[in-house]
Amino acid sequence: MPKKGKVYINEPWCKGCEICANFCPKKILGLRGDGKMEVKDPENCIACNQCVLRCPDYAIKVEVIENND
């Protein structure tokens, strides 16, 4: 079974650089109107952690969700 993840963004730390969105293979992240990132498609997160690894401000955390199917 593929991994699933839940993405958390620490909004005060996010500067809206979009690096996380550019490296996301599932394109689940996007910019809000106020210039901060948001999770636009949380169901498709595969917990690859590319966003966590690339965020220069350590503003993103991914929690791996166990799949009990």
C-alpha cells in the first residue's frame, strides 16, 4: 500500500516562496491569496517529505498516516 501523509504548515514561519509546491510530486500545495502556502489536495499526499526537505524555513511537517486496509 502507498503511504499517506498529513501536511502541517506553520503559517507564521512560511514566507510563501513556493519551493515546497515546486517539489511536490502530487502538486497538493498551493499559494493562498495572502501569500502563504496551503494544502489544497490533502487526500493525495504520499508522505514523500519533499516539501519538508526543501522548505528553507522549516515551516512544514508531514505526519505519516498508517493505512489499515
